[in-house]
Amino acid sequence: MRDAYDLSKPNVAERMLSLYPTSGRIISATGGRVLSSRDSLAMGIRYFWNNVGTNMRNPRWVWERFYVDVLSQTSAVVTATYRVPHLDPHNMPHEFGGAMTEVFEKRDGKWVIVQEHLSDLPTTTDTVTTNMPAHEHH
């Protein structure tokens, strides 16, 4: 995971995609939506990198915490928190982050993600809105 998310190396989207099996079902949940095919997942990863990632200047993927549970000789679950500090296209500091839970299965000698759930940290405006008393929402 550390190598796949190293934003200082080339081919970020392909390295991220290399964490998933080339065949079989993959379930990825994020933002209230579920993807269930490698093609959809690949499109999402490439879209993120081509439309968000390439606009970040000096991005760093910083892993905060890792929680690993080995379930069997061929399965494990990893939950991790992360943040990505960078400069936006106007050279202003920006950061996003969140948490992810990945279910890994060992297939053909390689650990691959077969199910995942991604949870973004709320943006500043989300935090302000969600922390307001209900009668103040407009």
C-alpha cells in the first residue's frame, strides 16, 4: 500500500490499480456509492488522478494509523487513516484525507484488495454545516 500510494513516483493510477485482482468481483464503497467491477474501479482511480491528482503540487500521501487483522493464511483486513497535504493550482496549501478499510485476499501468491470502504474527512464547509444546530440550516 505504501508503494502504491507514493505520489512522488510515476504511474500513480496504475500502481493504485495494481492492488486489486485482475479478475473476479471487487467491491468498492465510497461516498454512498458502490462499485462492483474492476473496470468501474479503474475508471474511478484514473478519473481521480487525472482530474484531482495532477492538479496537486508537491503532494505527499501521509499514512497516520494502520490497524491490521490477519483473518487467515489467505485473508486480512487493513484499516488506515491518511492525509494528503499539497499545494493547489494557485500554490495555496490544501489537504484532504480520510480512512479506508481494505479486505485483502492472497491470490496466486499476491495480496489483493477484494473489498474496500473509503471515508473522506469532511471539508471545512461540511464540518461547519453538520455542526450547526438543525434550526440554523438554510
